[in-house]
Amino acid sequence: MPYAPPVSIKIRCWRDGAIEESSDVDDLARLVATKGSATWIDLTAPSAELLHAVARRLGLHPLIAEDIVERNERAKVRLVGDVIHVVLFELERPANEIKIQEVDFVLGRDFLLSVHPAGWDPMAARQVKVGVEALLSKGPDLLLWALVDSIVDGYFPVFDALGDEIDEVEDLSISQTVPSTLQRIFRLKRELLQIRHYVAPSREVVAQLTSREFDLIREPNVFYFRDVYDHLIRLNDELDSFRELVAGALEVYLSSINNNLSTIMKRLTGVTVILAGIGAVAGVFGMSEAASALTGGEGSGFYVIVAATVVAAVIAAFWLRRIDWI
């Protein structure tokens, strides 16, 4: 049977200085309605039915649930009623292959809904490890920052691995002009284009979260999102540099191929010069004399011509070697 990722719901509600946890959808309405509370609803690979049930209890617009179910192709942020829907993408690069997973967030005044596949664990985020209580006590928007920051921090190892491979490919484009090198260059170009498709819009998403456009992002927490925005600017600049380096590696590879072809043509020309000289002499004097020469019937002139031809060929080979044509 095919592997089915686990489906789970985890509800954490901070109120009165303590965290109450639940995995029952029916508890949502009661927990979110508690005055002064902050609730985190985390859904791991949920079914459409579970997602719609959570959306109804949170009072979300049905289109938000539909959007999450259908999945998105680009990072985005939009205000729907009194909640913010944020879409970002988590990147991994196992076995030199880009793996992309969509993560959805819905931020309300007193709650944060996160929806993600089983391959991403929000509890692994550095700030969340310190304690969910400390984040929720300052508002669900700070928890949103912690999770967004964790996603963006995960981009750096991917970029480091790409940088190392690009350095290697740059060396290979000169030393090993073989089809496998060209395949790696084109694979890197595809990966960088794919990453740009997801990372570049993420910068605009975080920029909107720092613009004070949304009052759900509290003023004291805007500074944290600005730090994430700075990281994304750096990553986008690095991504542009990587694309230029890969394009340069392709140009170097093609130049190396042309240089190798020129070298081969020079060597063929050198060999042709030697053989053409021998052939010209042989054509002038005729090979019909060879038979009598083998029986000793030819005069000394024949042997002088043969010796002169051989000497001339050796001199030509030596001279062509000196100018690196053979």
C-alpha cells in the first residue's frame, strides 16, 4: 500500500499564563472565544473535510479553505475579512534535488492557523523550541514570525549547498568538458529558476507584513518581521549571483569546447602538412620505382630523395611541435 502521511490537529491555547492543549476540533470555538487568549491551531496534512471543519469553527471565509486545499504556486499574502492568509514555501535539497512544500498561515486577532505537509515540523523552529507559551503570550503574530523565520532560515543550507556545487561546476567547465558537466550546469539552471519562482515573491510577502498595512501585526512585533525581510533580501541577491555564475560556467564550458576544437583542427592541419609533403614527393617521382628499389636495381638518387623526404618530414614535425600544432 502507498505511504499515507499522518493527519493530525494540535490546538494550543494560552490563557491565564498557562497553555491548554487539545486535539478535538469541537474545542476550537470555546478556546478561541476565551477573552484574552491566544490560540495556535496546527494542522498536519489535513483532509479537506478537517480543514473545512476548522475553518467553520474559526469563522473563516470558505474561499480561504478552498485556497489551502487547492494549493498555490506562488508565495502570497492577502487580507480576507479580518484575517490574513499567508502562503510560503519550505525548501529542502536532499540528494541534489529541490523539494518544495507549501505552508499556509491564517492569522486572526487571537489565533494562528498553520497548515503544512508532514515533511515540515513547526516544533523544530528554534524560537518554538524555547517555548510556545512565551510566543503566544505576546500574541499570535509573534508566533507567526517565529514560524516564518524558521522557514526562511531553512533556505540558507540549501543556498550553501548550491554555492558549493556551483564552485565545483565552474572548475569542471574548464577541466572536464564532457556531457555530464553540461548536464549539471543545466540542472543547476533549472533549480535556480525553480527556487526563484518561490523565494522572490516571499520577499514581497514579508515586506507587506512589515509595512504596517495590517493592524493584526502589532507594532512591537514589526521589527522581527523586518529581520526576516533583511534575510530574504540577502537570499535574493545571492540567488541572482548564483544565476550569473551558472551562466558564466556555461559560457566557459562552450568556450572550452571551441578551444578544444581549434586545438584538434590545428593538430589535424599539422599532420596534413607532413603527409601532404610526403605524398607530393611520392607523386612526383612515382611509386613504380619502389619495386626495383627493393631488388637493389635503383640508383643512389632514389635513396637520396627518400632520405630527403624523411628528413623534411621530421623537420616539419619538429617545427609544428614547437608552435604547439601537434
